[in-house]
Amino acid sequence: MATWTWFHKLSSPPHFYRIAGRLIPWFAVPAAILIVGGIYGGLVRAPADYQQGDAFRIVYVHAPAAWLSLMCYTTMAAAAAVGLIWRIKLAHALAAATAPIGASFALVCLATGSLWGRPMWGTWWEWDARLTSQLILFFLYLGYMALRSAFDDLQRADRASAVLAIVGVVNVPIIHFSVYWWNSLHQGSTVLRKGGPAMPPSMLIPLLMCLGGFTLLYAALACIRVRGEVLVRERNAAWLRELGPR
Amino acid sequence: MDDFLHMGGYARFVWPSYGIAFAVLVWNVWSALRLHARARQRALRRIAMDQSQAAEPKSNQAPARSGEGP
């Protein structure tokens, strides 16, 4: 009951606006520390891979970007579903705020994957299951944002884009399992696999730091963006009159 | 240092990857802050306009005059 009351309170825009404002530094500072530490560990401290040499160091930006692109889409679809079912405006705001973040990291994933693929596979691009499904994810993000911008009425934009986000979520497990379901150039999971991670701690710890740092960065960015979305949506709310310096 | 920059011969793949990731990271922070700042500015302007409209007494409104050009 207490959880529900807390959730209900958090879903009120003024309350969320204040809470999110206070949370931003708590996400952003650890995110910066983890990303800088992880990149340093990955570029400087980790040994070169016995097969891929120093090219494997691309993993420290490629894997976190891939993770974020999938996590963002799942978050976006879940938020869109909550918004659609319970008509919570804040959930739609979260979905709208997440899309550009997810799209940008899907692009980083594709670009760094291509730069990694060239020396390892001998090609910049291959119409392989993992690469193609990731490209579809990027297009789903673009489609979601284009659909939103096609409506002047925010409520209609929320509803129409929510349907697209929910339908598109089917692509997320396809991306994850594509390397097992089909023959793929792409390697299987390195961290989440049977028998434990396929990396020594000197390589794994920086990767986990980057994964954690990127996730916290998303949380900070989402807080900032949702606050902006709330201000756009709450056009006539009385609480806006009490806006402080932040 | 040269060895580090050389990346075992993979420098032209490793450094552009980090460059792209860094650029997108910076863009994300910049665009999120800009989105919030603009929305906030617009909200404050709207509040100021509403307040000035509410404060304006009706008697101050100039009566419509006929026969005047644009």
C-alpha cells in the first residue's frame, strides 16, 4: 500500500520535477567516475586480447552503447504501455525522453561495431542477423520520433507513438538471441553466459564499470529530459509559478 | 606513449570508435540540458505573461476607435 502511495506521489508531475532535479547529481557524478575509470582501465590497464590484439578495446564503448540501446528501448516500451493503459502523462514523457538517448546509442553501437568488424571480419557491414536487427532497432527509434513529431496534439502523439514502441519491443529479444538462433559473424555473449564471463578480471572490471556508468548516465539524462517534457506538458499548472532557480 | 597511440596497429579503428562515443556522449548531455533550459524559459515567460495579463486592470484597455488606418 505504501509502495503504491509512493508510486502515485512520484507520478505527480510537480513532485517528480523536484525529486528528479535532486537526483541528477546522484546519477551524473558516479556515472562520470565509472565511465572515466572504465575507459582508463580498458584503454590502459587491460592487457591486449590474445586473438584480437588492441582492437578488442573497442568493446568498452561498443558493449555499453549496445546495452543502453536495448535497455532504452525496453524502458521506452514499458513506459509507453504504462502511459497507454493507466493514462499517466509522466510515463509518456519518460518514453518520449528516452527515444533520442536510445537512438544515439544505437548509432554508436552500429558505428563502433562497423569499425570493429572491419579488422576482425574483413568487412564494414554484413546483412547478418545481429547487425540487421540492431539496424532495425535504430530505425524503430527514428520511426518513433518521426511519428511523435507528425502530431501537433501531444496526447495523440503519445498514444500513436506508444503503440509503435510496444509493437517494436519484439525486436529486443531478437537482437539478444540472434547470435544463438542464426549463424552470425557476431560473437556470443561475453559477460552474461553459462560458465561465467569469458574475460579475466583485468578486462572484465573496466567493462562492468563502463556498463554501470552508461546506465547511470542514462538515468541522469532521462531525469533532465523528463523535467523538460513535464514543463512542456504542464502548460497551465499552478505549481509552475513556484519554479525556483533550478 | 607512441605504442599506446598506435594501438597495436588498430589505431584507425580504435580511436574513431572512442571519438564517436565521446561525441555522442557530449551531444546527449548538451541536448538534454538545452531541452530543459528552453522548456523552462518558455514556462517562465508564459507565467510572466499570465501574471501581467491578470494584473492589468480592464479600465486601462484602450477603447476601439473607428476610422483609423492600420
